[in-house]
Amino acid sequence: MRRALTVLAILLCAAPRPAQAYLHLTVSTGSTQTPLKWDVSRVRWFATDRGASGITAAQFQTELASSFATWETVPTASIAFQFVGFTSATPDDDDGISVLGFQSEPDLDRVLGATSFVVDTTTGEIVESDVFFNAIFTWSTAAAGEAGRFDLQSVATHEIGHFVGLGHSALGETEIRPEGGRRVFATGAVMFPISLGRGVTKDRQLQPDDIAGVSALYPDGDFSDTTGALSGRVTVNGTGVIGAHVVAFNPRTGTLIGGFSLGQGGTFQIAGLSPGAHVLRVEPIDDADVDSFFSPSGINVDFQVTLHSQLVVAPSGGASDRFDVAVRPK
């Protein structure tokens, strides 16, 4: 059975998958959550033959190719891509080919881009994935970025993360703007759901959370044998907390990799960690709308930020014994 799904860059609804680090997109089959992923060795993609204001079709394709290469060159992931050619098809066509292109969507005035899927709901296989970039905004392909314009390669790198099956990361810090929306101070992942803003090119480069997410979905080489996982449960007054953001910090490498307590009873598992000791921080989601990450039903944000009282060790090639992290209500 095939079904079309849509993922927005600002608004993302994804069914929670039990005990999963970062966030992989899933489809529901009865009580089972199946991750979305490609089941081919090389994913074929097309670019539309139309550019946007100040961007030619050739420039558009060049920036996309650079973004695809960013994901393809992750040494611990096996996903690969092939540009097939230009097309007159549009990203909203259900036509069996994956198309990336500009579309004008004035009603989506907070959305820079969106990724949609046609998937096999039994296996989770992605059959087609299209990405549109909103032509109501001004875009740049300049190597150093341009003030007043959004960096096309940065936004494309984020959307291609969705294209391969990744959801949003909550590694970021924001503040609410008086006029509405949020301003981003810093992020720890390309897959953070809010853009860093005009002129910023930082999101051309993947961060550890992004790399762990794509490697866990498409593992390659010795990824599974040389990385470890932390397995635990978040509780408040003895009851499991659903939807808590759990962050593992490695003091030796300085890396941050996040996950969510989405399993039964508030369990979580953060995989793709460098073996060794980690500091664990648990916090409610407060830097974006809850539905930017998953369906909000049952999600608890009414607790205090908590540092786990002990360092926890991720073993090489396996998961830690399960441990509890108790948080206090606000």
C-alpha cells in the first residue's frame, strides 16, 4: 500500500518511534512504527528546469548537487545519489520521480522549503520524495552567502536530510521575537527546524547529531561495531515522561547527540555515540512547536531541566544497561 506524506521545514509531524535517538521519520502499521528509508543503492533525483529570482536552473542544480554530496560523503553511512537531469515536472506531482524545484507558496510565509514522500506503508520504503523551495523568498548561491538572502545550499542540506528519512533535531537555542516567531542563537544540528536566518551559511556542514542520525539509518563500514548507545528512561514522580529531549555530551570530544524519550514508559536510546563517558541532560522541548518534531498527543513539557547525577558510559558495539533519569515537575 502506498501513501503520500508531507514534511515541512518549519512544521513536521512524525509518529514517534519507540526508543529512537535523534528523530527518524516513521509510518504506522498497526501498533508498529516503521522507519522511512530508501531501499536502493543510489537514489535518483531530478531538478526542475526553472530557476527563481536571481537563481538560474543551472545554479540551482549545482547547489543541490553540493548538498547531496554532503550527505553522501558521510564515511559511516551508505546512502548515495545520482542526478538524472532537468525536468518540467513539479515537486508536487505524484509521478514516480523525485523532483526538487522552486514553487511560489505565499500562504506558507514561514516555510522556506518542504519535503514530501510517497512511501510503501508496509515496509517503510520511500518510493518517491519531492522537495520544493519557496520562491517568495530571496535566495543566494554566493560562496560566502549574501546579506538579506537565504543560503540555498544550507536549506537544501536540511531538506535532503528529510529526503533520506530524518526528522528534526532539537539541538538549538532560540528566543521568542516580540513580533512573532523565534530567533535562533545557535544550533547543534543541520536538522534543527528553524533557519539560522538570511546570509548564514553554517548549515552547509553536518554536525555530529546529523551524522549519527543518517549513519544509524544507513549504517556502513564499522559504524555499528565502533559506536555505542545509551539506554534509559525519563521519569517524573515515578511515571514515564514521553517526549523529553535527552542530550548526550561527550566531554572528551565536545560532541552533542540528542534523542527523545518516545518509548513505552518514557524510554529512550541514543545510538551512534563515541564509546566512553557522557554527561546526560534532559529538558522539555521549548525551542520550537512540539509538532515540529512529532504528534503532540501525550507529550510532557511540564518538567525542569535536569542533569543526570552520574556520568554514563556508552560501550563500544552495544548499549548501556538501562538507567532512570528522574526529573522534577515545574
